[in-house]
Amino acid sequence: MLRRENLIQATQRLVAAASPNPPGDVSQAADAALALLMEIPDIQLSRHETAPGIVNLVGVIKSGKPGKRLVFNGHLDTYPIGENLGWTVPPLGAVIQEGRIYGRGVSDMKAGIAASITAACVLAEHKHLWCGEISVTLAGDEESMGHLGSRWLLDNVESARGDAMVCGDVGSPSIIRFGEKGLFWIEVSATGKAAHGAHVHKGINAIDRLRAALDAVQRLEDLPVDTPDEIAHAIKLASAVSEAASGAGESHTLQHVTVNIGTISGGVSPNLVPSEAKALGDIRLPVGVSTGLIIDKLNEWLGPMEGITWRVVQRYEPSFTSPDHPIVTLAMNASREVMGVEPVANMRVGASDTRLYRADGIPSVVVGCTPNGMGAADEYVELDELLNVARMHTLIALDFLSDINGAPHA
């Protein structure tokens, strides 16, 4: 049923429409996506510009029969194009070479969007096979945490919500991602007393204070984690397959707090005692550790430190859909049928808009293409894998919406 050339052309049209974030203007990509959605029979479309250049799209396809609503979600914004990174092909050229399609954002996640749109189009042409509704939600803001994208849609557009959601963000068609770690970004500041570098006894070094504070922050990695049994079991079962795709050590990372101090600034000259210093850190939380616990520990450890202040930059909780939920099971079945190998279900290290849907009680999974070169030069996806993801999206939706006795959407 799927049309390979249409799928490839849809991906090329989306890649050719630049949508780097920053600066966050996705209007070209939104126009390209809107044109693709308009090709779907009987689709009801709405466009929502939540800030200049930040455009969100919602398309609804009704079967004409009562039933559930499945959401296909994706984000239109990408990493910066990075023209100076050493691309061997034009970053917006959507060049096809040796069974691959190249371009900025093709894996994260314009190929996934094309797969969802293609699946929606096929299902719209075969309404007799399913019941309920399909909603395609394309967000204009994800790389900046989604406040003006999927979060806005969930709060303001009823048809953006559903009984389950499938996201085509980066992943693997053989690894169904049912959850992801939480995020906790902090800023730690230190003050001291300036002095000449030869007269350290007259000053207080702010960088020394900051170093001590960051050592305390690093202690978060030693926090015990009470991982739910169903998640620990899934991670263990998925380990061999998932780590082959995502790197050795992923299973450990998924079950522990990680701390990455990303930037440090302070001082003006080697021969001066610095009076100010600052650092920004990215802390990721496994299921079993809350942002509230992190706040309590940082208050306990940093609060008594003289000259140290800290603040939360942004945060959200870890989230997961039970690996036994029907949407996960259906995604596993689709992978098994399409890929011809036994799939695994696992948590996800990075963030996606599935966290926003789960926060609203909507079960969600990530089913997307492998992120080759994501954020770097020569980003690409395999054409065969792109086709397989589109097939999987179609099968998941078909199976999820075939149960006319299922509870209808709210």
C-alpha cells in the first residue's frame, strides 16, 4: 500500500525547507508540511502560529465511525544547519546517494514526519479498515523544550490530544522507546573577593568556591535509584540490542543520575584572584528519581557553602508508558512484522515531545529512524529504514484503531 517514491519526495520537500532552532523560524517547513497534508483526502487542517515564525499544524482524519483517536506527533524545528561543519553534500539539498537521503534534520526528525504523513494518507484512502480518528500534530517548537509547540497544542487544541500517540523522532525501528529520563538544568554561581594573584591571602577565589560546589553537584550521580521492576526488566532485556545501536553503557545511564557541567566562566586574568564564577549543568534523571529530590539534595549540599548560590534553569520529570501497554505491544508487533527480527522495548536517554503527552496521561512511544550524523555534518537516514518506519506507523495505527469496542477519545 505504501508508495516509496511519494515517501522519499515528501522527505526531500521537508528537508529542503530550512527550520533551524535557533533562531526557531519554521514557517518554510510548516508550509511544506501543510502542502503534504493537503494531499490527504478529507483531512481537516488548522494552523497555529504561537510566536513569530513558530508554526504548529494539526490535521484530523475521521473514519466516519466511532472509536479511538491516535495521534502522530512530530516537530518541524531542527538543529542549526552548520554549514561550516564540513558537509560533503548541500545540507538542505536532500541528496540521495547509495541508498541514503542526506540533509539537516532528516533524521531529527523530518523523515519521521514524512513517515507519519504517508501512513496517514494511506489510512485515509482505506477508511473501511479502521474506526475513530487520526490526528497529525506537527510542532514548531521542540528543540527549545516545546512550550510553544506540543505543550501549546495540548493545552489549546482538543484534536491534538488522543488515546495514544506515536512519535517518529529519532530512534530505531527495532527498538521501541516507551519512556525517557527527566531533565534538570542548573546554574551555579560563586562570589569571592578580588586581589592580585601574588597576594592570594588578601582575596577569596570564586573559582575555588565554584569547584567545591560542582564537586558536590557531581555527588548526585551516587544517589540510589529505586527503578520500577517493569522498567529494570525491559532495560535488561533490551541491553544487547539497544547498546549496539546507542553505545555501550546506555543501560547503566538509563538507571542512574548523570551530571554534565556544560559551561564554566569566571575571572579576567591569570594574575588576579577572581571575584565571580559561574557554571551551567545538565542533570538527567532516571525513573525513580524526582526533580524534588534533586532540589532537596542541592539545598542540603550547596546551601551551607559560603558565596554559593544556585537556581533551576528548567526541569521536567522522567516519564514512561508501561511496556505492557497496548500501544507498546502494537509497536513491537509492527516492528516484528516489518523488520523480520525480534524487537526490544527500552527507555530513551534523550528528550522528545512524548514526555509532554505522557504528562497529560496519553500513552506514547517513539518509533523513528536511526540518528546518523544528528547535529553533525552529513546527517542521513537509510531509505529502506525510512520505508520500514512508514510501514510500522501504518500498522500501529491500523491495529490500534481496528478495535471498535475500545474506549473513545475524551
